[in-house]
Amino acid sequence: MYKENCYQEELRLVELMASDSEYAFQLLYNRHHNRIYRLALRYLKSTFIAQEVVQEVFLKLWLHRKSMMEVRSLEGWLVTVSKNNILNKIRKIANEWKAIDQLAHTQVLEDNSMQDGITDADYQLLLNDALKSLSVKQLQVFTLARTENLSYVQIAEHLNISPLTVKTHMSRALSHLRDVLNPNHIFS
């Protein structure tokens, strides 16, 4: 009987939220946010990113509130959206590390590249030019990460921005540098 009452209460809250009740949304948030946070923290190992997952999941819930009456289990929907969000973040982090690794390998030019006419000095000039073409924040983030070996959290604290913003700047900087320093681009 207790489970049935909880189910009915949650169904009523979903109905109210679908009719734009922020109070019902807040009650649903209070009821479910801890579970989502713990799930995200278990896989992402970052309190900041886990909180980010919670925010993104509940933002999605609010944005899709009108269609939530069609969902059979709100808890199941929240867990599914959370898992997808967590997997996307893990993929993004993996891609970022892959990009960092690729950039590190681009800095060590192969012998055949040297035979094509580029020298270390030429490469350093290209790298300096590429760095100058980054935005101010991208250059700050890249420099703090590469020369001072600071983590995203440390960079965020240093620049008074969020770690997600640091990650975005670093991702864009690496993508730009990869494009500019691509051997096919250099010799074209």
C-alpha cells in the first residue's frame, strides 16, 4: 500500500510539474537528486562533474515536463538520462585525453617530416603563431595546463571560472592547434 501511495503521489507531482508547477518540480528534485548525484560520483569521481550531471538531468526534466505524463516510471527515466549523461561525459573526457596525446605526438616530428623541409625552429615558429591565434582564455588555460601542469580544477580556481569552462577552452585550443599544426595543413 505504501508503494502505491508513493507512486500515486509521484504521478500527481509529475502532473503538476507538466502544468508548470515549480514547486512540484522542486519536490521531485528533492526526492531524486541524491541518487543521481551518487551514481554520477561513482563513475566520474568528481563532485563538480557529478553536480553538473544532476543539473543537466533536472534541466532536461524541466524542459521535457510537458511530455513526462507519457513516461511510465519517472525514476527509470531519470536513471536512464543520468547514465546517458555520464557516458557522454566519460566519452568526452576520453576524447580530450586522446587529443592531448595526439598533440603531444605532433610536437615530436618524425624524421620524414624533417626531410620535407621543416626544422625544429620552423616548427617552433608555427607553434608560436598557432598559440598567438588562440583566444586569451584558451591561451591562458593551455599555458597553465602545459607549462605549470595544473589540473582543470586548479586552473578554474586560478582564473575564477568553472572547470567545465576550462575544459571547453582546452578542448577548443587543442582542436585549433591540431588543425593548424596538421602536417597536411603545414605543407599545403
